[in-house]
Amino acid sequence: MVHADEKSLASQLEAADVLLVWDFLSDAVREAWPGDGPRPRWVHTPSAGVDRLLPELADGRDTVITNARGVFDQPIAEYVAGLVLAMAKDFRGTWELQRQRRWRHRETFRVGGSRAVVVGSGPIGRAIGRTLMALGVNVDLVGRTARDGDPEFGRVHATASLHGPDGLLGTADWVVCVAPLTEESRGMFDASAFARMKPEAHFINVGRGQHVVEADLVDALLKHRIKGAALDVFAQEPLTTDSGLWDVPGLLVSPHMSGDTVGWRDDLAEQFLDNFDRWEAGEPLLNVVDKHLGYVPTKPASHPEVS
Amino acid sequence: MVHADEKSLASQLEAADVLLVWDFLSDAVREAWPGDGPRPRWVHTPSAGVDRLLPELADGRDTVITNARGVFDQPIAEYVAGLVLAMAKDFRGTWELQRQRRWRHRETFRVGGSRAVVVGSGPIGRAIGRTLMALGVNVDLVGRTARDGDPEFGRVHATASLHGPDGLLGTADWVVCVAPLTEESRGMFDASAFARMKPEAHFINVGRGQHVVEADLVDALLKHRIKGAALDVFAQEPLTTDSGLWDVPGLLVSPHMSGDTVGWRDDLAEQFLDNFDRWEAGEPLLNVVDKHLGYVPTKPASHPEVS
């Protein structure tokens, strides 16, 4: 086993059979990837998103990509449920008043009976939807393609059903983005999307910063087109001290931590080691990414698995 | 119908058949209550707690007290679930860092699999327990007396089982107080109770301020005997600007608002009017308080109902 950093990676890639991208927030792999030469046959990223590997690793060659599908489901679902409750109950307002030593009773909102649209129908989106439903929220789940008969959500809606005068965006009290970042989903939350939402709606992004046109979100908040938003991910991370996003009224900012609960790195390492055992035993790998879709499909991928 | 304020109440009480205590945070009724003279036959408080009416209204005479049982169940359950998630995910820390424009990733805690002890087995306590269970929390419900075979919680524990070396207080990540305020429960969360809790535990009070010995809680927080606490109720309300509770490290303060969601006053008025229809029709009233227990028992009260 060889450890590589961002500088040495390019020179070591051609000798590697397997690459574990432990620093999954780095773009080093995509930048170092050999166009034609020898390359690892298997690349594992201990993250849910694989957007930092694609499209460079998506050519026709036989490199398999696996991800951390599953590890982040419940942590992120709890985080989003917490944000929904915190926004409904205005906890930030309460704690700001506490800081000012001011007692100011306000009425807050019920979460039960409200409506959420969760954009992203993978295991994290499903866990978010399930958790919100447990709190009495009516949930519409949105995936790439529509399908009926989902055992938990009934109909899963297609992305196209978000827009239009009768679109789902106009029905939601909570719009949650947890989609994989692909060419189709990049920038999907822009001025036209925020214009479709209700003035009482809140937007939550735990997907990727590039799903959101940040200037459009800021504009929507400043003009009260929507009531509030929470971003855990950003186009540029970390946010710099002089970023304008820190103090937009109604915007909650957190440092890309929604899925990171105590023990998460151990969980991620165990998940890789389990897959590595399969690799050495010649068994099919788990969580193989469909490199053309850009995520692990819920149904088995159509491409051949490594054996 | 006659409207009375704190000054005119005493002179109007003896002519009244029915008293609606709309300002349920006032002690005026207890102070104005006639010792022996004519008095209302029915007093309704649009609150869950009746501690501002007792013990003065609990003598042997036939005045019936009813309360707002039911209206606050789901709002307070959501509020407590929100606090649990917010504390597990350290939202206050995140928003304080946001105010300082600082990006600092931290690991947070899972709520699923943690343990809560909910002290108070009335409808609000049950709603809190149910909501926490929906988030994957293991819940022990504590009431005045132990009973087995509860359809939702299995065993309901007696208050006595909180203490002792193997007591429930030592098992909990979250200790939630939502008990009625009675002579038995007054001051039950004191230094000895906080000493039983785990250093990682959080304490939440949505019951009454008098359940807590506030100086002992502050001491437990300052000495890191427990990790954090959230108080929505206080011995003296509102908190004055110079109260020491505003800036205790690890203490979240909110202004007695956990149950007050938009429309709550309408809900409370409707609940009273529904009972008033029953009164006028000579039907039994709903939500009759057992004046000796100090709350509406889940099983029918043993005293005769008004007809």
C-alpha cells in the first residue's frame, strides 16, 4: 500500500490497482488522471457524491468507481429534520434574542401537516423523506425519472414536475436538495426555481453547492421571494471570511457537515475495507457508480460489474 | 358575559357561574378566589398546567376546573424534538460561528439510537415520547405511578425509578421534564438529580420553571456535570434583563413558547366554546382536572363530573 498526496499522485497512479480517495474534497484525482496510460482498475471515494471524479474517470475504459452509499443516510436525514424544526420554531431568532438578553414571545409554526419536496431519490433523499414523514410532514420525492408504486413514497416524481404553474415547487413549505451533481442538476435552483416557490417556503441544500445559483438565492431572500434557506454546501468551500453569504438575512450557513457524525471516518474506512475484501476475493463490489448517470442507481447498474 | 381584569376580578367572581381564565399566566384568580362566599361552579384555564389555580381552588366545594389538554401536545413534541436535534447537531454553535464568519467543520452526534427519559406521562409527554421514538430514540416514559402494558411505551416508570445508582437518570442522553407542577414534582430537578445524569446528557424543561432548582442547574452546567440544557420555562417569568440565566454556557433559553404555534389562541378558544356548549346542554365537561392530583388523569377522574 502506498500513500500519495496531491503532488505525488500523478506519478503513482499508473502503478496502482486500487485507489482510495480518502481526501474526497480534493480535485486531485481528476487532475492527475492519466488520459490513456495505465490507471487503477478501481477507485473508491468515501463520499456520497462522485462529482469530483467525473467526467474524467467516465471514459469507456474499465475503471470502476464505488462510493460511500449508505453511511450518510441517517445522519443527513437527522440534520435536515433538525433544520426543518429549527426553522419552523425560529431557534436562531430565539438564540439571537438570548444573546441580547431579550424575552420576546413569538408564535411559531407546526411541522406536522406541512409539505416538503425532496429533490433526490437516492438513499439519502429517501432517508430524509422517511424522517420528515415520521414528523407528520407530507413528502413528495423527486428523482430523475417518474415511477409509481414506491413502497414508501407512492409516486416518485420526475424532475420536470418541479416546474410549471402546477409544479411541485409551488406546493412546498420545505424544498430540500440532495440530488447527485450531474450536468442536468447543476444550477437547477436558480431564479426561475425560487420564483416558483411560495413566499413562506424554506430551501435547504445538502447536495452540492453547484446545484444552486447562489446569487439568485441571495436575491430571492433579500426580496422575500422565499422566507429562508439553509446551505451546508457551497460552490466554493470553505467559504472565505469575506464571502457575502455569511450574513444574508434568513440564510443559515453550515460548513459541509450534515453527514459527519462522531465515528463517521471509522464507518467510511470499514465500508472500504469490506469492499476491499470483496475485491481480493474476486467478488462483485458494492456501491458501483453508474459513470454515465453519475451515481449508484437504486436498481442494479446495466454495466458489467468487476469480478 | 362580563370581562374582568386583575383589579375587578375579585368583585365580579361571586356573580359568575363560569370563569374563563384567558390570561393563564396570571395569578389573579388564585389571589381573588373567595374563601367561602359564592364562587364560579366552573373555571377553565386555556393552559395545560393548572398550578396557578391550585391549591386555592382545590377545596371540597363543587367548583370544577378544566384545562386545555390536547391543544399543546403536538406543538410541544415538535419543539422538544427540534431541541434534541439542534443540540445533537450543535446548531447554536454553527450559527454563532456564522455570525463570526468562521468556517469550522465539526463532528456531531446521531440522535437515532440515543436514549431519552421523558418525565411526565400525560398527553404532552406521550406526544414527545412518540415523536422522539419516530426519530429512532429509545424512550423511557416516567409517570406518577408505574404501570405495564402501555400500548406505545410498554412499561411506564414511576418517579422513584429516576434515582438510585441504577436509576433512569443515569441512562439518558436526553432528560425531558414535562410533568405537571405538584408538591411532589416541585424542585425535583436539583443537584442530586443532575449528579445522577451522564456528563454527555442534556436536560430540557418544557414543564414549569419550579420543577428546576435553577441555581443547581447552573452549577451543573458550569462544572460540566451535564453537557447542556434548554429551558423554556422559569421560576420567574419573564426573565429580567439582568438574570444570570441568559448567558450560562451550554444553556439555551426560550421565552415560554414551546406550545404556541400560529392559530393556538383560536384553538384554545374553540376548545373552551366546545366545552361551554356542553355546559349549557347539561352534558359532562371534557378535560376535568383532578384537583388533588393537580392534572387531568388519563383514566376518568374518581370525583363526580358536573352534569
